[in-house]
Amino acid sequence: MAGERGQNFATSEGKIGRVLIAFMAVGFLALIAAGFAAAWVTGELARHSQAVSHTYEVELAIADTRRLIEQGETTRRGFLLSPDTPSFLESYNEAAAALPRAAKRLRQLTYDNPRQQSHIRTLERHLRELLALRAQSVELIIGGKVKEANERFQAELSSTRLGEIRAVFDAMAREERELLAARDAQQERSIGLFYTVLAVAGVLLVAVAVAALLVVVRYTSDLAQSREQLQQLNESLEAIVVDRTADLSRANDEIQRFAYIVSHDLRSPLVNVMGFTSELEAAAAALRALVERVEQDAPAILTDDARLAAQEDLPEAIGFIRTSTQKMDRLINAILALSRQGRRVLAPEPLDLMRMVGQIRDSMAHRLDETGARINVDGILPALVSDRVAIEQILSNLIENAVKYRHPDRPVEVQVSGGTAGDRVWIAVSDNGRGIDPRDHERVFDLFRRSGTQDQPGEGIGLAHVRALAYRLGGTITLRSALGEGATFSLSLPPTLTLQEKS
């Protein structure tokens, strides 16, 4: 039931997540479209603004050129009527000097407009004729030939020519006004398109926001309902965990009591066997003495079988019995030790791991000197709050094993290192010893199981004890090794031990 709820919630959450992503993608695309539209319209507006500004410049140039032509004509006529007034000549010369620059600027501004260039060519033709006649009139007046100048002025039909020039200017002004109207209309269309895109993007964003809000509201409602279900499930799970923990604690206590009782009950017959073995040794010694005496005094009655039984078979059998009982005694003691450790109450306290490793090294100083082994600490070991006795037993066992199972071709090098990884503390003990076959990595942690050549004393208890202690401290222990390449045991622990068991 809980699995179905969790699966349904996960499926619903996945669907809602996909819907929200889809809405966000639509909104993001709308924003991108609005951004592109804004950039395009901004460029169009800039281009249109530049074109409108250019139109106004052309209109100003047309007006300036037209003004200079009118000014030149007016001052010429004033000079004809009043030759003794120098201001007319000065004004005429000023307009005549400025007119070529104005005409050139007008030609440059309308360079990209073929129709305006046609008007410019017509205007320049009229201007050449008009300026030539003006120059003649002014020269005649300056030369004192005022009458001849007036006669030529009357004959040149300047008013007709000025009318044609004005018509050209009017045509050019109309052309610019038409261009301005067209550009204004295009600019308005661009602005309208921009607002249309913004409106569509806004509608999309509002729709996406409303849809996302509805989905979030529904998701929130589902989430609240799921939280209630999860809370109910957690409450039931907590009750189940409490019950299971109590069951496991009782089972563990039963196992420990069973181990204690079994080992205690085994010791009683074992003591009897060991006692009778001692008596058998005493009887065998007396029997050997009797056989030796018979062999000296009456060798004829002593058979070879009797002599072998008294001198070889019986001592050998007694030796096998004693060896087996001693081994069984060590095994029983190991089981009792494990049982006592399981019943011992843990006492967390701040530990100085650097100092602890130093104390372990000092306790092994004689053995280290004999074997030439070295124990080094790599860096600074992490701070740890845990049970001192358990940590000391773990580190001592791992370091002693590293020294014990050394490689025959090189001196022992043991490295102790540590650090933090997330919310865990790790301690590693590495050596350059004989190594452990990868197939035996799990086996070596089993009780009474050993790996490799059995040339060192031991009963296969140490690593099983280490793993049991690691579990009690809320940690784990792993092994990385290969034959001939040494081994690394890594212990992972919580930085602060929290007691969860009752004393």
C-alpha cells in the first residue's frame, strides 16, 4: 500500500513537473519572440528616424539653396535700381559665394534618390544660365554701364527663369514630403507590429502564468494530501521500526546469552577433557617407564606393538587431544569476548586519534623493532566523538594485522590516514603486505574464517570483531586489496556517536 502511494505520488509529481516545464518553455519562447520583435522594431525605428531626419535635412538644404537664389536675384535688382548703394552689392556677393556650397550639399544629400537627382540636374542648368546673366549685369553696373545693364535685364526674362527654378524647388519639396509621409506610415506600421507582438507575448505570458498557477495550486493540494498520507505512513513505520528494533534487541540479547551459555556449557566438558588428558599424560609416563624397565629386564615378553603404543602412539594421541582442546579453549574464549563486547555499554567521548595511534605504536614498539616495521600517520586525523575502547580495538586489530601479515620481500610500511566526506568521518589503515585475494574480501570478516597461507597464529576472530564493533558504532568497514599489493581497510563512522541502545 505504501509502495503504491509513493509510486502514484512520484508519477503525479513527474507529470506536474513536465507540465510546468512545458509552460515555462512556452513563456520563455514568448519572451524570446518579444525580445526579437523589440530588437527588430528598435532597428526599424532607428532606420526610420534616420530617414526622417535625412528628409528634414534635404528640405532645409532645398530651402537654403532657394533662399540664396532669391537673395541673389533680389540684391541684383536692388543694385540695378540703386547702383550707389554698396549694401546691395555686398549682399549679392555674399549670396553668390554661399550658393555653390549649398547646391553641392543639396546634391550630396539627394545622391540616393534618382528623381531628386533629375531635379538637381535641371536646377543646375537653370542656375548656370542665371548666374552667368547675373555676373554680366553686375560687371556692367560696376563698369558704369547701368543703362545697358537694365536693357539686358529687361531682355533676359529672369522672372520666367526664376519661375522654372521655383517649380523645380517645389517639385523637390513635394518629393521629400511624399517620402516623409511614406516613411511615417512605415514607421507607424512597425510600431503597430511591435505592439501586436508585445500584446501576443503578453497574452501568452498571462496564459502561461495562469496555467502555471493552476498547476501549482493543484500540485500544492496534492502535495498537502500526500504529506498527510506520508505522515500517517511515517507514524505507522515508526511504530513498526520501534517494534522491529525491540524484536532485534531481544533477538540480539538472546543470541548473546545463547553464545555465553553455549560457551560456558562447552567449557565444563572441555575442562574435564583437559583434566583427563593430564591424567592420561601421567599414566602414559608411568606406562613408558614400565615398558622401558620390561625392555631392560625381560625383553622377551615385550612385543613391538606394546612398545610402539607406549612410546609413540599414546603420547602422539595425547598431544593431538591437548592441541585440539587448547584450540577449542581459545575459540570459546573468543566467543565469550564477543559476547561481552556486545553487552558492554558504549560511552561516547571526544577522541584524539593522533594520540591514540601513537599509543598503539608505543605498545607495539618491541615488535616493530624486531620486524623493522614503521607506522606513519598521513596528515591530520579528523575529530571524532565515539567509544574509546571500541575505536582502540579496531585500530589495534587493523594495525597488528598489517604488521603480522607482512610481505617477505620488503619491510612493513603502515599508513594511517583520515578525513571527512559529507556527514561522515573516515579512517583508513593501509599496508604494503602480502595482500588479500579479492575473492576473500568478504570472507575475512566472517567469524573463524581466514585467507591465504595460515603461517601466523590466530583463530579468525579479529576482523569479525572489528566489523561487529564498526556496526555498533553506526559505521561500516570496507577492504581494498590484491595479492602482493598490500591492503587498505577503510572505516566510515558518524562524527558523533548517538546512543540508541538501552543499558
